[in-house]
Amino acid sequence: MNKLKQSMEFQLASLADGLASTKSNVDAKSDDLREVEQKLAQQEEEKEEVKEKVADVERSEEHTSEL
């Protein structure tokens, strides 16, 4: 009976270690994904700023050519 208890305790400890390791890996991947999402959002903002600047330059060129 004692060996069975020891075996079950060992299995439980192994499962707990495996779970902790998996949780750590998932947390790290979540952090990486969050960072990528932030970078994509920043790039989208910069893209919109560039579009606005291009439109301003084009309007300026049109205005200049009219003069």
C-alpha cells in the first residue's frame, strides 16, 4: 500500500511539474503574441500617418500646378 501511495505521489508531482512547465510556455507565447499585436497596431497607425502625408503632398502639388 505504501508503494502505491509513493507511486501516486510521484505521478502527481510529475503532472504538476509538467503543468507548470506548459503554463510557463503558454504565458511566454502569450507575451510574444501581445507584443506582435502591439507592433502591428503601431505599424497600422504609422501607415495611416503616411497616407495622410502623401495626400497632403498631392494636394499641395495640385495647388502649385494650378498657380
